[in-house]
Amino acid sequence: MKLHLLPLALFIIMIGFFVCRLSLIERGNMPRDIPSVVLNKPAPGFNLPPLLKTGLKTADFKGKVTLVNFFASWCVDCLAEHKYLTDLASKGAVLAGIDYKDTPANGQAWLAKNGNPYNVIAIDRDGHTGIDFGVYGVPETYVIDKQGIIRYKQTGAVTPEIISDKLLPLIKELNK
Amino acid sequence: MKRFLFIVTLVLCLHTAISLAARPDEMLADPMLEARAREISKELRCPVCQNQSIDDSDADLSHDLRVLVRQRLEKGDTDEQVKQSLVARYGTYVLLNPPLDNTTILLWSGPVLILIFAFLITRGFFKTAKLDTTEQDLLEEEKKRIFKMIDQEEEREEEDDK
């Protein structure tokens, strides 16, 4: 055994690990993402008051494919994804917004300033509905099918790529 | 007396250093329940600042989770029920002491694997060390040959003297 080559071998193995991990990040698999356990499970039971007009409750998901988007006026990434969500809404997706841990005044002002892409919009002041969904960092977006089952979860801002590669095909599939 | 004061001050300082993120307004009136809440919080991982427990973490979500843990305890949940309620939302990821399953098998077997690996490498080192001793043996033989040659030389010299 050529022992003096061992450090080199270990170094190469280590580099191998780094390359694997970095290429996963490149493909959108972030180390801080928590594997979601709510996927393919019914959306949690909740009944939230409206931020504007009508509120949102679990029963509302029945019969249509809904995108539930947790956002907040204090959240920078939410502003970043806002235009893409508006875009998505214009393509006919049903968007339900949940203003997470926010005051009604701030949430309403934020929507007035940036536009409202949501069909319904509720407010989760204490964040408990967010916790029931397994939210740990807004923005988070869930796709819920006609039976009220969570089919997809996106942690962090949606991007045009995510919309065209994942969200739109999935909505189309679930609407069949 | 000075020494006593020093120790008291030290303990007080340390206490502030380790007094954790749990805010006074979160704490339960019942000290037994509060103690249980603290124990449970120490075993739950904060999903935001991922290497801290929710008891340590200052994240807003940790605050919400601590409150949730306390609400559940007040409703009469057992420690296990409280933990499972969070596992249902965030997965076994939130347990700082995760159960052994497909995703944690490497985590749990890691230390043993590393130990085995270390053992093999160490054995490798000792084997090379043994190689060194065989070289030493060769030297012994050489020494014998040298001594032999010296002896022969001496014998020859003796013969020459005669």
C-alpha cells in the first residue's frame, strides 16, 4: 500500500463530494431546504379572515387547482417573485394569497402598491396556519389539487423557470 | 468573602450567557409545565436557523413554535404528542435526535464507519512500520556478514603472522 498517496486520495474524494453537492445546488437542490412531509397529504384545516373581501378556508380548495402563496409585506423575496405571480395569474392560475405574520394595514398597503394577483387573499396574523403547512421561510408556494391534496411545495421565491418547468405543467396535469 | 462574591458574579454572568432565547412573556405560570416545555424545546430543531434548537434560536418562527409547544402542553398533550405534532408538519428533520430510517442511516452509521476506516488506516501504518523492521533484519544479516568477514580477515592475519 502506497501510504503516501492516501492524503491525495482523500483530497480527491473530498473534492468529489464538493462537486456533487455544488452541482445539486446548481440544479436547485439547496442544502437548507427541508424535505417536505406535507406533500401528497390533504391541506391542513384552517379558516382565515380576509385581508381583502373574502377569507380562505380548507373547503375552498375543493373542485379547482389552487396555488397557495404565503407572502408578507416585510418579505423582500416576496416582492421579487411578485411580478412572476402576476404573470402566472394572467395565464389563468387560481392564486390564493395568505399574508403571513403581517398586520392588515401593511398587507393591504403592500398590495395597493404592488398590485394584487390573488383571487382570494387571507391573513394569518399569528402564523399558525403557516406552521400547519410547514412554512419556515416566506415566500412559500403550494399547489393544491381539486381534492384538496398538496401536490407541490416551493420554498423561496418562484422564478420564471420554476413557473414554466414545474408549476404550469403541474397545473395542466392536475386540471385534466 | 471576596472569593464568594467572585463566584456569585461569575455564576450570574454565566447565567445570562446561557439564559436562552425563551422570552419571559412565553413562559408558563406552572413551573412543572414550563420545565417540560424547555426540555421539549431543546430537542426541537429550528427550521430557520438550522443548527439551533428552538430553545436557543432567536428566529421569529422559533418563538411561534415555542408558544405552540406550550399551548399544546397546557391542553394536556404528552411530550411525545407535542413532538409528533411538529414532526407531522416539518418531518423528522425537526428532531435534534432523529430516528433511524432511510434518510438518517448514513448519519447514524457515520461514526462507526469512520471508526472502521480509521482502524484500517492505522493498521496500514503499522504494517509499513513492520516493513521497516524487516529492513532492520536485513541489516542484522549484513552485520553478521561483516563480522564474519572481519573474523576471516583476522584469521588470515593470524595465519600471516605465523
